[in-house]
Amino acid sequence: MKTEKEIVEDVKEGKASAFDKLYEAYCNRLYFFAFSILKSKEDTEEVVQNTFFKIWEKRKSIDSNYAFKSFLFTIAYNIIVDLLRERLKERKYREIIMDKATSNYNLEEAIEFGDLLVQVQKIVTELPARKNEIYQLSRVNHLSYSEIAEKLNISVKTVENSINFSMNFIKKRLGNDSLIILLYAVVFL
């Protein structure tokens, strides 16, 4: 039976079987560590995956004279901190938007916004079928351009061009009403 230090040396040499042994030894402990901080199964799984990915990427720089456990949990901790910072930025941004939306909310604007959504949905149905599909994947399903390109087996540039075409088409069909254009820009761009 190899010691952890020997297994780490094997990982440094690129032996996948040794990496699998480290994964098996630490996966559950790392999961519970991350979950105790994040309280989210999806985020925790992402942290575990990213941690082991970084371990594999940095395998040649691992110092087998030091405890692998410390190295592993330090990487995981840094990934967790980065993830929490990202989530905090997102939450602050949402709070700012919600604060502005609720402080400026009135029934007339809500009705206009609802009408705008109906108008945009109607205009989108007038797009050519493929452009409509790409628009829906981007704006409704929130897929990235690269995800759409992969899903539809087309280039990212084709997706970009299609989205630009769709956005210009929608803007032109909305007309010159500046309030509608402003609302559209805030909501969809």
C-alpha cells in the first residue's frame, strides 16, 4: 500500500489512477467542508469539481513534502471565497435593480411594461424560424452564445449575427417611441 506522499508523487507524474485515489480519499470530506460554508448542493459540487481540476492542472507544482490535505483545502477555500464574492456582486446588483424598480414603481409604468413584453413577444414570432430559435435560446433560456452554437451545431459568429439581426429587427418594429425603446433596452439588452 502506497503512502499519501508516494501517491502525490505519482499524481505529479501524471498518473490518473493515483489522482483517482486522492479523489476517493478526499472527495467526501471536501464536499462536506464546502457545503458547510455554501449551503448549496450545486455550488458545493462545482467547488469540488473545480478544486480537483485545479489539483490536476497544478499537479507538477505540488510539494509532496507538505501535507496534501492542506494544499487541497487551501485551493478549495480560495475557490469558495471567489464564488462567494461573485454571488455577493450578483446579489448587490439585484438589490440595486430591485430598489430602483420598487422606488420608481407605479401602476401606469407596470402596465406599459406589460404591454412592452407583449409587443416584443409578438414581434419575435415574426422573426425567421432559425433566428427566432436562437433568440429564444439566448433571451428566454439564458444560454451563452457558445452554448447555443454547440447546441445548434453552428458557429458562435453565426449566433452573434443572428442575435444582432433579431435585436435590430425588434427595435425597428417597436418604432420611435423613446419610452418603449428605453424600456426595451433596459429589459432585453
